[in-house]
Amino acid sequence: MIVEIRTYRLKPGMRDGFLAFFRTEAIPLQRSLGIRVAGPFVDIDDPDRVVWARAFPSFAERERMKAELYEGDTWIRELEGIVMPMLERYDSILTETPEWFIDELLACERS
């Protein structure tokens, strides 16, 4: 699986709003498209940094799923305008891991 690990630098004071948005809007939308989401993970030392990950079956599926997400009406008309003002910047790295690892990570989140 292709795993994109994303680090967000939030604007000061935006963490609670971002976490609520992420839980109620961003995660459900991505999961509805088949994107597997883990997180968010809040930095213990920096309240303005959040890390999360999303997994895709392959590079080709990653491109297709991301296009469906970011070119879709929900993102363009509703969510982009909510989340982008909360962010100072974001970074991502692409990694690869076996599917069983993602299964176990997500099972831990549900426990």
C-alpha cells in the first residue's frame, strides 16, 4: 500500500476547530471514496502541529482517488474554504507498507 503521511502546521489557536472538522468532515468524505485514513495524531510538544496518514492500494489508485476528492463538489464548494484558512502549511511524504500494517493500525484506532 502507498501511505501518504501528512504534517499540518496549523495557525495558532486552530487545533480544536481543525480536529472537529477533520473528524466530522474530512475523514468521512475520504473514507467514502475508499481512502483509508489514520489519525489525527496531535504533536505533544507543539499544539499547532498535527500528523495523519492516508493509505491507497497503489500509485494509480492514489491519483484517481485524490482527483475524485479534490475535484469533487464537496471539496471545492464546502470543505476547502473551511480547512485551508486553518493551515499555515502542510507537507507530505510517500511511503510504502504492507496492507496488514494498515489493517492493524486502523484496528487500534477502533479499539
